[in-house]
Amino acid sequence: MIVFDLHCASSGHVFEAWFGSSADYEAQRARKLIACPMCGDVDVSKAIMAPNVAPKGNRGGGETVQLAAPAPDQMKMALEALARAQQSALQNSEWVGTDFTDQARAMHLGETEQRTIHGQATVEQARALVDEGVEVAALPFPVVPPQARN
């Protein structure tokens, strides 16, 4: 198995993925089977990675520096904390659904009052808002629309 740091072209999100070989990565990428877990973009490529290089034998020390991945329980705790933070941030936020782009733009232009909103936007719509100077941020976890909840 081999691990690559990948990044999406649309937002530059960096994420990790495991493959059987470099050829497996190339084949999956060509078939658009690899997608960014944050935004769903299938235009991904390898990100720059810091290699694990052992020092030369004549340089002394003789120890290889390795960066350890967090333990699964640490990752679980971190993800749970992030999910709680998102839930807390959304408590006082208004769901505007697919009207998000128009609402955010109207607030930016001063056409409507400022308030905290969340909703749905395509990657292209989000890029357009950023290009216009509208401050937006992607949420790390999907949000279930209020009308879809049981």
C-alpha cells in the first residue's frame, strides 16, 4: 500500500488517500473515481509531500525521523470535537437552502440585513462569491436540510 497527499483543483483542499500502487492511483484518477471528501471535486492531483529520508550513515545519529499518524481514537475525538463545533456554530444560523448564493450576495451588497446563514452552493457559485469578495466557508460536515429531518 502507498499513501498520497492529494489536493483538489477547485478549492485546494488537501486530503490523504491510500492506493495499492502508483499505477492504481493513476488508473483511478483517470476514471474520476477519486473525489475530494470536502467538496466532491474529482479534479485531484498529488500534493507535495515531505518524504521520510534517513540520514546518511556518515552523518552520525543514525536515527530515522518518522512522523506518526494520530491514533484512531485521537482522530475520532478530533472529528467529534469538530462536529460539535460545527453544530454549535449552526445553532444561531438560518438555513436558506439553495438560495444561499443570492442571500450571501445581497448581504454583501448591503441589500439585506447581515445575519448568519448556511445553505447549499455549487463549487462554481462559491468561487464566484469569493471572487466578488463575499466571505464564505465550506462546512467540514454535510448538513441535513431541516425539511429532510425525521
